[in-house]
Amino acid sequence: MDDQTQLYMKGEPVSGLREFHEGDEVRVTYGEGPGGQVAHRVDGTPGAGASPPLEELEPGPRESGVSPDAASSDALR
């Protein structure tokens, strides 16, 4: 890769390689560049076992009736 490499996930431009995860399928278009082969374009598609984005992993409200503060203070005792 170099500064000119274009990155896409599901056909949309992405800001960096952090958008790609283990298990994603990628297609790379490459050619000769300084020092050898250089990727010109990377197109990704989430794989079957791909992790959801971090915002989807955020925990929701607890229903246990125990506040998170109480649970963590018990763990420290």
C-alpha cells in the first residue's frame, strides 16, 4: 500500500485498514510501484463471522437490578 491506495468496504470509501476485520473478504488491485508490488485499490466485504462495529457492542441497560457501581465495589472487597 501507499498514500494513493483507495480503500472501500461494501462499495463505500473507508478511512483506513481499521475498517477491515479478520474474516472479511477482500479484492486487491495492484501493480508495480516503488520497491515492488503496490495495492492501488482494496475492496472489502464483511465475512460471515465478521464482528459488528464497536457501537453495536456497547452494553445496553442492565436488567439485573444491581447497579454497575455496586457490582464493581463488591468485586474489590
